[in-house]
Amino acid sequence: YNVRSMPIRKDDEVQVVRGHYKGQQIGKVVQVYRKKYVIYIERVQREKANGTTVHVGIHPSKVVITRLKLDKDRKKILERKAKSRQVGKEKGKYKEETIEKMQE
């Protein structure tokens, strides 16, 4: 998607890049717990002492989004970021050739 960062949300597909669960296959975000800065991912689970499995909370900075769940609002965000990237390329320092052409 050519963006460095994007707010994460449920149904995005992510891959863990740091910590104990890193490098495992890509999983879907099951829940986003914004108060704790934690996300729960589909296949990232552990077994409790009584045998039940629970999702392990992972900090969003430790994952990379592989596929976004796109809707109209998110498409608008991507377009806005792409537009600002284009403006950044046009803006910048002048090169010597352009200055010489301007003086002529």
C-alpha cells in the first residue's frame, strides 16, 4: 500500500515481527484493545493451566500489516497519503541546472 503506518483495526491481516511469536504465519486481527495498546491475533494463542486457550496480547508496533481491510474511509486515507508523497517529491532544493535555466 506504500504507506509506513496505518491505524490497525479488526480483520486486518498482520505478521508478528518481534518477540516470542515472531515469524509465524500471517494471522487476522481478532480484537483491538486500544486502552491497553494491545491487539489479539487469530493464531497467536497459549494454553492456560486448566487447558483452555487464550489469545496473547501483542503490541501493535511489533506487527506489520500485510493486508488491510479496505473500506471507503481507509481508501481515502491511502489516497491522502499518496497525494502528500507526490507533493514532497516536487518540493525540495533547487539543482544548479534549474537555477541556470531560470537566470537565462
